[in-house]
Amino acid sequence: ADQAIDAYTSAGIRDTLAYPGNVQGIALLGQGRIEEAVALLTRARTDGAGAEHPRAEGLCLYNLAWAHWMARRYDAAENAARDAVDAFNRAGSADVAAGEELAQAAAAMLKGDKRTAGEALTRGAEASRGNADLFPAGWLLAEADRLHERHTQ
């Protein structure tokens, strides 16, 4: 991703920077480097918005929502997921459902409703499955399982 960003920047092609930034953000999330991912995804989202690429903007926002979720900032996660839905709608993207479910899960967590949050995460995993531009669906399922375990204890 760094090489792609450097190459695009050197070539003066700034309108595609959101995509490698998004991929790199997912990689940082996978490494548990949440705050670095937040910074990178925020910048990549700005790149996507500035280049008028709403799908790229939405991808970055969706993954940013998960970064906030990982940090237990459910209010920021809900806001980022709702912004992702708006961007996906502007793009006519099929990713709307995944964003809506993540927003619903975060809203449920803000209310302390782990059961509803887990159900929304499970639906979100199904909606996002197979999309390499979104963080892995398995992360949603693992979190849904964790919430279910805590809910039943």
C-alpha cells in the first residue's frame, strides 16, 4: 500500500489514494494498531471525498467505524458507519446493508443491548462477506460471539 501511495503521489494521480489507504488501514486494524488505522483511514476518507469518489469514501468510513468499535468508542463507530451508508448510497454501492448493520450494532451497544448488537453484527457479516475492500466478515462474527458469551453470563 505504501508503494502504491508513493507511486500515485509521484505520478500526480491523487484521485485514487483512498483505495490503497483503505487497504493499509485494514492491515493496521489486523495488527491491532487502532490509532494508526484511525489516522490513516481518516486521511484516506478525505482523499476519497476530495476526489469525489463516494464509494472509496464509504469504504474508508466503514473500516473507520470498525476501528472505533475496536477502541470501544461506539458513538464514533455509529457516526462513521452512518456516514459510510450515506457515501455508499451516493455511489449506488451494494455495501449499504453492511454499513447499516454496523451502525445498528453500535447504536445497540450505546444502549447496552449486546444481544441486538450481536444480531446486527451477524447480519453485517453476511452483507460484507467476500468484499476485500471491507475488513473481514469473520471479525464481525467473532465480536458477535464474544457479545453473546458476555450476554449469557
